[in-house]
Amino acid sequence: MDPRLFINAFSDVISSGLPGEKSHGEAMPVNRKFTSDSLKIAPDVRNSAVGIILYPKASSFQSILIQRPDYNGTHGNQISFPGGKMDQEDPNLEYTARRECMEEIALPMNSGKMIGELSSVHIPVSKFLVKPFVFFVDELPQLHPDEREVASIIHFDVFDLINEANLKTTDIKFRQGFVQKNVPYYDIKGHVVWGATAMMLAELKAILKQL
């Protein structure tokens, strides 16, 4: 698909109404609450944002995930979109997403046209309320992972999400020692992508299926 046609079609789908929380369902672990329900009992939230970067390659379109370093924290070694919490100096969440992409993978602040926002996802364990912003970049510059925050950068074809064989389940072992059974995840180039990021991918997938 021509990039201009892709952008227009993507924007048209979003403007007609996001797939929303319903699309998150296929990637949600058992007993996880939808964001609207989770927020009702959340004592406080920390606003944050991620950048879903889309760019053309060959006859398709790619996006970017990052793997966090293996540190002793809630999200250590996990796969996510580049992003993070909103700083007090940030004028808005789109700025937060752009700033975090610059800090984590060296994508310049002015790179990419913002072509849509996806539904927010609440992460109770870290109290983050995450807003995903979709940026389309005509020509991806050379990226460089921040040594402290990013172990690796993962490029993948977004239309691989539509292949239902890439939606699988696994058992996730947490640092505290307990194991959660049958957790849905997307197999992205051999990486297990689950949780909030998988929920965002599920909504992106629902949009792509309408193009």
C-alpha cells in the first residue's frame, strides 16, 4: 500500500471510532480488569505515554518495540513500546511520547506525523495510565538505544499481527515466585509480548484489519 493511502486509511478508521477496550480483551490475562473498571478502584495514577512508530519498508509497514534491561523492577526485561511517565515540564502527553522516543531510541523530537491516539491502558502494578500515540515516519533515521533504559530495539512488520498464529498463550513466572497460567501474548520475532503492550497491539491489530 502506498504510504499516503495507508496514512489516510488509518486516520479514517480512527476518526470513525477506536476499537477501544473490547479489542484489548483478546490479549488480557485472566482476571485482569478493563481499564475503565480498573480506574474506578485506582487510588491514584501516573500519566504516561508511548510512541507507536510506523514506517514503510519494502511493500509493507514496520513498527518498533524495545526490550528493557534485566533489572530488579516491575518491568525488567519486558518488551514495550518506547515511552515513559509524563514529566512536570511536559506540555502534553504527545510531547511526553516524543521526548521518550528521543531519549530511549534517539528518534528526533520532530520526526513523524502524529496520525492517531489509541485507547489508554491502566497498569495497576506500576500505577501508570498509558496513552499510546501513533507516529508515521517517512524515512526512519538511524536509531541508537539508550544504554541505561534499552537492551535492544526490535523492528517488526505490523501486518504480522493479523496472523492469528502469532497470538499464543504461555505461563509467566514473576520475580516474586508465583506463576500466572495461560497468559495471552504476541509472538513478535520470537519475543513474548504480553500485558499492557499486548493490549495496545490488539487495538492496533483491530485497526489494521479494517484497512
